[in-house]
Amino acid sequence: MLDHDVVVAGAGPAGLSAALALAKLGLRTAIVERQPIESFAEPKVDGRDIALTGRSRQILTDLGVWQWFDAADISPITTARVVDGERPGILQFDPPPARQDALGYLVSNHLIRRGLYQVAAARPEISFLAGQKVTDVRSDAATAAALLDSGELVRGGLLVAADSRFSEIREMMGIKADMTPFGKTMLVFHMTHERPHQQTAYECFNYGHTLALLPLNGLRSSIVMTVPTRQAQSFIDMSDEALAAVVMARFRHRFGQMAVEGKRFAYPLTGVYAREFVGRRFALIGDAAVGMHPVTAHGFNFGLLGQAILVDVIRQTLEEGGDIGSDQALAQFATRHRRATRPLYLATNALVRLYTNDSPPARLARTALLAAANHFAPAKRLIVSRLGEPGDDALPIA
Ligand SMILES: Cc1cc2nc3c(=O)[nH]c(=O)nc-3n(C[C@H](O)[C@H](O)[C@H](O)COP(=O)(O)OP(=O)(O)OC[C@H]3O[C@@H](n4cnc5c(N)ncnc54)[C@H](O)[C@@H]3O)c2cc1C
């Protein structure tokens, strides 16, 4: 008899949501996290406001986490606009009629993490092993095990790694990943402004940098600026007034007087796609499986989707009286996960290349792309449905 049915490594948002979904199936789950318990019980503000799709909202509702958020902490995005350089041409996305009230919903990352932990901590099926790092992993025909730096061996029928895009456990399992260092850094910070954003998200490509405004409730926004990594420090060192002036000019004073609020956070960007999602009694989820460029806001949405696909496969396997760590079950997960994530991973990287390249051919190509997309309803519908569809064939939601 094993101590746990499943061992999850990493108590980031992907690991916590997987542990919760497994607990809901009645599986005894150990979650190992190298950081001390306070870091995920009371996570600090990290500047990230996560755009969640309608499908992610549904998954978080099923996990009992969405209900935990204060309504005031959920900012709907009802429209999205893409603005290209100096040109007036704008690509606009409105919400799909009658399906949902918004294109997406913004919730701060620390609140998502806190909500996931609070709900998970109340589940008797979940054991937290905090402040303990996984230093080695092994698996055989019957068991998967994680060796912790305390010397303890934690064993289960399946080991799930959600230990970030630079996953050491992925390496320990001998799984390679395609890494794309973008040479860019993402700066995130909040701003207040005079004129309303009407809950519209703006993505603005000009001056060799990209700039997004994500509408928080009230006269506030989350600003996301992508700059070449070598220039990032100069934006971090800039005075609040100088930074506000840069943003106001880029948005052509559309929002009136703007002011920087609070701290700035910097995230260097690397895209990651694991070559395999599974090994013997082993599965990868979250950024450890697919680490997206944040521009299309799919990172945690894919983390939620990946764990939901894995848990759906496990549920089916249990119903059929099978083994949750079997090669057959894991192969099903891998196929469905790849099908759900690969096209958008490749499309996002292509978009990033196009929009962060200021050469004349790239400018021409993206102007043509925007013009075409704006007049080609099926393309727009596809993009909007990817943003907001509550489920697809990859994931039947109960
Ligand atoms: C600026 C920015 C904006 C973003 N915006 C969006 C957005 O709008 N929408 C969206 O969907 N996504 C967005 N994302 C992506 C999203 O934040 C990530 O996809 C998500 O946080 C990844 O969660 P995770 O649990 O997979 O990994 P992580 O949050 O990296 O967690 C991994 C955990 O594993 C632990 N760990 C690592 N190694 C070990 C070990 N050996 N033993 C034990 N524990 C270990 C770590 O301590 C950590 O707690 C954004 C990201 C950035 C940087």
C-alpha cells in the first residue's frame, strides 16, 4: 500500500489546481514544494494580472476557487483592440454573443494562488510537504517516487511535475524541451488614469516595443511592456513621471493624465515546449510542460487545461478499473495535451517574432495581417473562440 495515490511536485498555480482536482476524485495526493508554506499560503503581489478565459473560469468554478474570489477583484475584459504603430488601423474583438459576458477575466496572480491554496488546504486528501525540494526521482513498474532534500522518499502511483518552465524534474526524467529565449523582458506595473478604458484591453505595437493595457476595475489598468532585455533596467530605473509620460505618449493620451502606481516587476521571457509530456508513471503539466510567451495570455490557461485533461484521463481510467500511472493512460493525456496546446504555442511564437521585429518587411507583413484579419470573419471568430470558449473536444467539462 503506497502512502499516496499521486505525488505532485511544485505548489505553483498549476500544481495546486492539479492536487485539488485529484482530491475531488478522492485520490490521496502529496504536494511537495521547495518554498516555505507562507510563500504559497500568503503569496506576495508579483505584478501579474492573469487574463483567464471562459473555460478557465469554468475549471476554477468546478474546483470551488472562483467562488472564493471577491467580485471586486475580477475585472472583465469585454473588448480587445490591437493597434499597429502609427497607423490608425485597429483590429477589434468583441465578445462572442450570448455565450459569455466577457472575452476574459483579469485576476491578480497572488489572489489566484492564495485562493487555490485556501481551497486545497481544506481537503483532507491533500498532504503539503513544504520547504522540501525534490532532488531526485525514480519510477518502476508499480511506483513513482520523489526523493526530497530531507532524505524522505515520497511514493505514489503517479508523479506529476509542475515545477516551472526551467523544470529540474523534467531533466531528471531525461525529457528534453525546446527552449526559445526571446531576448525580451516583460515589465509589469499598475497605472491610474483620468479617462475610462471601458473594460477594453489594448495591445499596441510601436517604437520597437510592445505595450498592452489590461483594464482593471475602475480607473486603473495593468500595463505590460515588452522591451529588449538590454533596455529593461533603464525602464526600471526611470522616475514614475518619466515612465508615465512614455505610456501616455504611446497611447496618444487616449486615457488622459496617467500615473504609475506601486512597484514594477520584470520577467525575462523564454518559451518552452517539452518534447514529451510523459515518462514511466510520470506526467508534466503547467509551465514545466508548456511555457508560453505571455503576449497571448495562455500560460496559466494552458496550465489549468493540462491538469484538467490529465485528471479527466485519470477519472476515466479509474471508472474502467485501470491503473492511473499506466503507459496507456499517460499516452492518452500526452496526445490530448499536445493537440490542445501545440498550434497556439507555434502561432504565439510566430506572432511574437512578427511583432517585435521592426524591419520594413515585418511591418508590411503585420499591417497586411491585421487588415486581413479584420475583414475575414472566420479568422476573428477563431481568435475570439480560442480566447473565450468554455470547452473544446480536448476537454469534456462535467
Ligand atoms: C508577466 C507575466 C504575465 C502573465 N500573464 C498571463 C496571463 O494573462 N494569462 C495566463 O494564462 N498566464 C499568464 N502568465 C503565465 C502564468 O503566470 C504561468 O503560466 C503560471 O504562473 C505557471 O504556473 P506553474 O504552476 O506551472 O509554475 P510556477 O508558478 O513557476 O510554479 C512552480 C513551483 O514549483 C516549485 N519548484 C520548482 N522546483 C522544485 C523542486 N525541485 N522541488 C519542489 N518544488 C519545486 C517552485 O518553487 C514553484 O512554487 C504570465 C506570466 C508572466 C511572467
